[in-house]
Amino acid sequence: MDSRAPDGHGGKPETGLPTANGNSGTGSASIRPHPIRKTLLKSPHSYRGRLIAVEGIDGSGKSTQLGLLDRWLRAQGHPVHFTQWNSSRLVRRSMQRGKRKNLLTPTTFSLLHAVDFADRLTYQILPPLKAGMIVLADRYVYTAFARDVARGVHPEWVRQVYAFAPRPDLTLYFRVPIEVSLERLLAGRAKLKYHEAGMDVGLSSDPVESFRLFQSRVLEIYGALAEEFGLNTIEATGDIPAQQRIVRRMVQEVLRDYQQPRTRAGHDHDAQAK
Amino acid sequence: MTLKRNNNWFGHGLPYLARKPLPGHLIAIEGTDGVGRSTQIALLRPWLELEGYAVSDTGWIRSPLLSETINEAKQGHRLTVTTFSLLYAADFADRLEHEILPALQAGFIVIADRYMYTAFARNAVMGADPAWTRDLFGMALVPDLVLYLQVDVDHLVPRVVQGKGMDYWESGMHLALGSDIFESFLHYQRGLLGEYDKLAEEWGFVTIDARRSIEDIQSELRSHIADYLQRSGRESAKSGKSAEATKSAESEAPTNGAAASDGQKT
């Protein structure tokens, strides 16, 4: 895990890679995770693994589809690592506190999610990707680009914040009309979540109406993002197996020249299925 | 040094907020750890209040939303320069929206113990892309006045050692330069001071020689602040109200213009 160089006595590294600002004097610090360059999202990454992300509003069925994909990939013996938006423990407490006490502003909401993402990138996304595994991400930075901008932050700023995010090999955007997603959500649980309904934006005091207004904005932005970043749009109103067939076909394409890392054997991975 | 007056955002600012006039003054005190920033701020406040100004202060990583998370994270070894920067930015944004902007709107003088330049300096030493760090703070308001307490490592060392001692982070131990905290401190702080000096030039900080006594530093700080307040008073009296705040604030400008000499009612 630790990549500190053996020059650990304050000496300069002999052949340290140049850092972003050309300052190589500080050595190969363990705290420095990855170089941050502009527009990483616009060019393919160079890691051995594959990064596949799903996007869409709540109730689009993206997690269901990702779960089915996960099962299929593992059944084929692929080493899969799964990661989910807003799941790192680093900012969990701030996030809970902020949400409960309604302290979050669009900017702090955005930055806390960025901390979560950066933390998961360091520990959950990049290592498996570099090790040649398939990383499945339930939501990726496009979620921030859509939601945070719908909350009012500047679209360019939020792209700059996430400038360190590598571009997925495949991003599947599950497009669904508001009414369908509402129906799915309300069938599953009685109440919409406060932030999911965009109640913090103050569009309406009625949660269902607020959801409609807020998620319509999000949906509109997703449409533009699909264009800007070349997301693969899947109509999420179709039946589940039909959607999954499309998903698998697209994934197969991405795995065409993929080479599994050498492990003891493929069959270990089945046992890890969640 | 150019006078940077109200409503001057560093980048894109906070587009979702209605632009309100900011009759207050934002004064940032920068300088490395142990240079005496908080001592000086503690002395500035009663002086300004005696002069009739309402004062509000705010400090780096003191936001209710994040201070706990940051302090807890610093206990472990989980942070990277990226997550660190984002946490700083979140802390800053929280204080900006809940403390700094409301106080400026109400006509207070806000004294900020450290400002975004602290993140710029630290990140540069840690090797993060400086352009990224600056983009991150695009939501920030540019201070009206930045007072930089400048010191050299030779003067800093005894203060820190006799003060609270050398701390893991302030000594740059996270840079893994070696196990000797003293050597690491020297190396890290030298890097930081160099970065601060560069920033001072770039951003027109008022540089104050902080190797001197507390009293000397304080009196120089006061004279710079008094000078700034006088100039900003003159400027608003002349132009109705400075810079972009003009349109919405024209009518109330004379009140603020008089503030520099007469003090301000809030």
C-alpha cells in the first residue's frame, strides 16, 4: 500500500516524477495519491482494469441493472469491485449532521460529496483499476454535475472540482420519465427522502411536487451531460431483462481486449458475490 | 497594492445566492503556524470595537459542519492531498456562507484567521496542481485586505518549540521526508514560507515583519488597517459606493463612507 520511496531521510529522490508544479523536492509523499490534471474526464485512462459506471435519477432502476451486471460478470470469473456514491465513512458524520440540522448549502453539499468521491477513488477505485479488476460504480461524477448544478452551483466549478476523476470506460445513463421514477419510489417506500426530493432547494413544500420539479431539472441536465461526455443512454422504461441484455452487450464491447489479472484461479470470485 | 472592494469573487462565486451589497470589510491574516496570528487578532478586536466597528472573526477549520470531521481525519492516515483540500474547501464554504457573508452584509469587519491562501501554500508544498487548488476556491470572496505575518524558520523554531510544540501536520510529517520531526519541520516550513512569499507578491499582501515584538507587530497591523479603512471610506464617499456593489447600494453609501472616521452603527 505504502509507496514511499526509500529516500526517507529528507534527501531528494533521484528520479522522482515531476509533480504538477515541477516541485520534486518534497519527495514521493505518501499523502500524494495521484497527479491532478485538467480534463481527465475527456480522455481514456491508462489503467489495466475497466471502470463501468451507471447514472440516472432515483427510481431509474440503475442499481438493479448494475446488480444484475455484477452477478453476470462474477459468474464469468471476472474480478469485480463495487463502489457506491456517498458511501465513504470519511464524511459520513458531517453529511449526517449537515442533513439532519439542515446546515448544507449547495456548495458544501457538493464539496462533501467530492470528499467522499476522492476518498473512494483513492482506496476503492484506483487500486482495483490499476490491479486490472473491473470496477462497477453506482453513480459517478456526473451525478454531481447534474444534482449540484440543479441546486445552483456553477457548472464549470463543479467540473473543476472533479478534475481528478478518471473517465469511465463505459457510463450507462438510465433515462426515465419523472412519473415512472416517482411511481417506483412511492411503491417501494411511503416517503421521499428530503434531499432526493430537492426539498432543500425550496421549490415546493410538498415533497412529491418538489421531487417532480427538482428531478425534472436534474433530468434535463443529464440529457445535456449525455451529449457532453458521451454517456450511453438506455431507456429505463423497458422491461428489466431487455435492459440487461443491452447493458451486457455494451459491457462485452468494453471487455473485448480486457485481460484478467493473474489470480490463483477465477473461481474465488464467486464466493465474494455480495 | 490595489484595493479590492466588495463583491469581488475569486472565481465563479456562489451563483445561487442573490447578490447583496456587502458594506462590511473582509480582512484576512495569513502566516504560518506559530507566527502569532491569533494573538494579534485577539488584540485587534478590542481596538476596532473601541473605534466603533463591529467585528466578527472566523478561523480556518472552525466550521461547525466540518471541524470535527477534519480533526478526526487528522488522527488517522487516510487523507490525501486531494481529500484534504476538499475538506478545507468545504469548511471554508460553510464559514463563507454562514459567517462571513452575513457579517459583511450587516456591515461588520470580518477578521479571518487564515484564508484560501493557506490552502494554496500547503498544496503547492505537497505537490498538488496549483491550478486545481485555485479552481476549488472559485466560490471565495477576495478579501479587501490581506495582512501577511512574515517570519523565517530561525525565528519560528523557538516560538513553536516553546509554544505548543511541533505538531505532526505542521511539521509536514505526512510528506514522509523522514522520521526526524525537527528536520521535517524545517523542510516543510521553509517550503511553506517560500510559497507564502510568492503569494504575497502575486496577490498584493501587506507584508509585516513578524520577527519583532508582539507590540510592534500590533501597531503596524493597526496602522495598515486604519489606513485601509480611511482609503475605503474616501473611495466610497467619492464614488457613491465602490466597484460592483454600486448599483444596489448607492443610496446608503454616505453612511458607510463616514464609517472610517466616525465608526459604524450596526
